[in-house]
Amino acid sequence: MTDLFNTLQKETEEAMSKQKVKTFVPTTYHDVEFEPQSPRRSGGEKKLLRYEESLSSLKERGYERHPRPAEVFTLLADSLEEKLTPQDQTIVNDMLSSWGEWLSVAWERQGNILIAYLDPIGLVWDERKTIYTKQNFDCTSDHPFDFSDKNSQEWISLRDFSDDFVVFHYGRTFNNLPAEIQQKAYILLPPEGVIRPAGRGVYYDWYDIDCYVYNNRASHGVRPVPVKKSPVEKKDSK
């Protein structure tokens, strides 16, 4: 009887996991317009800013937010598979030329649960306490993940994470990612009770996502792709 119960429980958990992967559809790079080049300093090096400074700066440049994780990694995956237009490949080349970049996601660990906040605003760096604090904090949506078997502040291979986490952040299941991402992607989780904005890559670790205390990153802004009106809509709007 115990074996039967354990089998049924495992099948239920697997079914729920598959349902999560199926029902959550992350936005990809097709849904947004990327800033062609990361901002530079006068010497030509990428400008590195704290998260809230970077968000304010990109809005001044006419963009809406940092790119979400799946928007970045579907772009990088298609680059590795040689599927990009020359224009999109130029963006990837700039993105991978140096320094890690901010993503439009923040992570907060609460015991065995990791909460991923999409498009966070109101995260302010406290220099004295060396932590990010919530000030009028808001986000587009929040997504909890069970991390009862994962340690914080330890680099963990992406292959050790559930598909719902991988799809949320990388836009594909692990098995459908290019081999280079499968082999090189690692995740670094924030400490217990701490919220931090996450970024892609530390120096040249291009496929990692981390919440390391690394408060200055480069960035590319994104904004929604303009919706093209159909001929009927154009006629009606006249």
C-alpha cells in the first residue's frame, strides 16, 4: 500500500510539473525591441550602473525596462543555432562583448521557496547595509519555485533545476537548449531573506544567472514591439 501511495504521489507531482511548464509561456526576444548597443562611457567601455540607476537611465533613452531572462536567452539560443537576422546577431555580439548585464527579474529566498519577481521596480541599494531594500516595490508578476534541495550562494548547474524554473528563465526546457548553454549555465541564488535583482553573466560567464553582490552591470533596454495595424484597422482609424 505504501509503495502504491508513493507511486501515485510521484505521478501527481510529475503531472503538476508538466502542467506548469505547459501553461507558463514566457515572452521571447520576438516580443520586444532590443536597444542596439549597450551605453558606453567616453572611453568606449560599457557603462556599469546599479540596478535602479540602470532602469532610470534606460527609460530616459526611450526604453521600458531591462530584458526578461527568457527574452535574453531565447536570443542567445537562436544565435548559437544560427537562426538570427544580421541585425539581431549584432545585438548579441554587443551583449557578449564584455561585462554582465541586468535582467528584469529579482529573486528573494524565503526558506525553501524562491520567489522570482518579473519587472521589479522600487529596489534601492543601501550602501551602509550593503543590501537592496524595497521602497514602493512593485512587479508585473511573482512566481514561486520549490528550492528545498538547493543551497544559496553556491554555483549550481542549470541541469539540476526543474523544467518550470528553466523555462521561466531560459525560454525552453533544458533538453531543448543548445549544448553550450546546457554545459556552461550555472545559477547562484540569494541568501535567505534577501531580495536582489538578478543579472546575466559575471565577466565572461555568458549563460549564468546570479544574484551575487555585484552591484554594477551593463544593460540593454527593451520596449514592446509596435503592433502593426491590419489594413481594415487602418481604414477604420481614418
